[in-house]
Amino acid sequence: MELPLSSPAKCELRSVIRFLNAKNNSPVEIHRQLVEVYGDKCMDIKNVRKWCREFNEGRINVHDEQRSGRPSLPESTVNRRITLEEIEDGLNEDCSHFSVHKIVSETLGYRKVSASWESEQIPGPTRISQTSRKSSPFLITFHPVHGILIGLVSYEGREDVNDEERAGRPSTSTTEEKINEVEKMILANGRITVREVAEDLNISIGSCHSIFINDLGMRRVAAKFVPKLLNCDQKQHRMNIANEMLDSVRDDPNLLQRVITGVEAWVYGYDVETKAQSSQWKLPHEPRPKKARQGRTVNKEYYLQVMRNLREAIRQKRPDLWKNKNWLLHHDNAPAHTSLLVRDFLAKNNTLMMPQPPYSPDLAPCDFFLFPKLKRPMKGRRYATLDEIKTASKEELKNIFKKYFLKCFEDWKNRWHKCIISHGDYFEGDKINK
């Protein structure tokens, strides 16, 4: 919503403050009304209180007082320990803490060393920098010998809300040439830092960061761990299966209702003993100490029994699928799943298989949906026995509503689309327009 008024003159704001203060409005209420009409950058609450105090003390003039120019400042007025807050208080109300810091650090090249401001470059006996923010110019003078900030020299009020005619000096940091140079450096080295680019191109870190973010639209991200760096054949295989499944779903919209998918995952008890705590001294000829994992590894014999139990569960809970024998089994390519023993059992029972590309947890519903949703609420809990872990796992599974499973299968189809758009590569974390 556009504000009714914008870019007010200082005398206008002070007149409003004087009027509302005369009506016994509090500084907080006055500031709220100013922000409501002029925007949140018109004047901060600190300066509203300052002007209310001055009007209460008898001031009637809303304009800046006449000043006779820059006074002579002797050596004794040097303040080596002046802070940014003190400079901000000495300047007009339109200059923020960030602007003061930018002027001192970037424009004037000063940095804080121990308890004093020290300049790295002082071109002459006296250095006077004039800058402006929101049409309110001010002057800051630096000591000619020690190179330290000595205080505010002049403050000039302005009432005109329009910019003055000026030729100006074009920015030398964010030119098209500089932007192209930054882009070339990034393309040559994706891990280059803002500081390295700024030093090579001799521009400020702030200007360089602005080119990265605003002009080139880049952001720094960490590399994502993936199961495997896929080769061209593996990427093509993922694309082929994704295309095949999308075609199957288009031909039979109810296909996913006949899919039964599953895979294994570890659910750990709370391990109170760290690796360092379990370490111990041993002689060179002694074997390395070992710790037993709570649970068991899924081998082909165990998985064969899982398949038998699954068939019995389908017969009892999904009699329609059992009668028509048109259900599809989906699992990954773990060694226990692809063993000859298991494949022979599935073939003898005419079990239809749904294809799953290798190294593709991003295309397996249990990996990208079920296990994260199951394990997240169980983190940080302590389980003493396997029975406790089983009981807790069943409770968390029951807490997952049907609508989330339906959404998971819709997401499964979307992931096939993303896999194709990504040319078979991993896509999680990437912005992809389907």
C-alpha cells in the first residue's frame, strides 16, 4: 500500500511533532502517527523524543539554527575513542548506524584498531569527506597527523524534497564491465569468495557482494551429499524408468493404488556411550575391540521370510488384490532383494515387480517420505530394548494420517517429472519448474 505522503521536509515533520505534542500526545503515539503517514524511515523514536523535549522547553522554531561554518578545532579536541553511536547521535536524524559505518569503513577507508580509528590512506594534510543521505548533507573532518575522527563539523538542514541538478560521478564498481568480470571469475571458479573477487578487481566488498546478489542473482550454497556421482548410463536409466512409470500411470490412473512398496532402515536406541568413551588401550598383537549393533542385518533368508509374511498380510488385508493377483511389489536393489533365492520365490508366485533404478532413494517413497517422518519424532529418546523400539515405531506409523500417504504418492509422480527435467541427475534441493 502506497503511503499518503513521502519524502517529507524536516521542518514539516517537526511541525507535526510540535502540533501533536501541544495536544499532549506521547512521543510514542506521535512516532506511530508519523510512521503511519510518512513511512517507517521518516524519523526514529529517539529524535521524536528529542524534539518533544525541546518544544516542551520553549522552542518554537522548527527550522535548523543558523551556523557560521566549520569552526576551528584545536589538537586538544581529538577523540580517539569516539564510537559509531556517538557519531550517529551527533549527525542529523536521517543518518542511520549502517550509513555511518559504511562512510567510515568504505568511503573514508578507516578501521577500528584497538581503541582508535586509524586511516590506511591519508592523501594530504587535511581530509574532508562530504557525502549525503536522503538529501541531508554533512561534513566529517579527520585529524591531519593521527588520521583519527575528531567530530562533527557542520550540519546543514534541507527542506526541498526534490533532487538537485548535478552531473555526478558514475559508479566505477557496478559498471557493466565490472559485472562481466565478476561473472567470468565465478564461472572459472565456483568456490571463489567475495573477498577474493573484491581484491582482484580492486572494488569494495559491499559493491562486490551487491554484484553477486543483485546483478547476477547468485547465492552461495554448500554441496549436497548424494548416494553416488551418477555416470551417463545411470542417469539415462533413471530417465527411462521415470518415463516408463509416467506412461503407465497415464494409461492406468489407478496403478499406484495397487503398488506395495517397502525397504529397510535402521532405527537406533539412544546410545549413551560415545566413540571416545568406548575406546581402550590394546597391545599391538591384540585384536581391535568390537561393539555389537542392536538389531540384525537383513540378509536374503530374512528377506525371504519378510516376503512370505507380506503375501499373507495382503491375503488378509487386501483380498481384492490377492484375488486378482494384480498387485505390484516395489523395493530397491539391495543385495538381499535381488538375490537368486528371493527372485526365485517371487517368480514362482507370479509377483509383478515395479522397476526402481539403482542409487535412487529420491525415487523411493520409503526413503524420501516414510523413514524421515518416522524417525524425526523418535530422535532424542532413549530405548533400552528392541521391543521398546518396535513399539515406538508402530506408534509413530499409526500417527501418520492417510492424507500424508496420498500426498506421498502424488509427490512420487512429481519426482519422476523432475528426474526427467534434470536429465536423470539428482534433483533434491534444486528449483525445478515442472
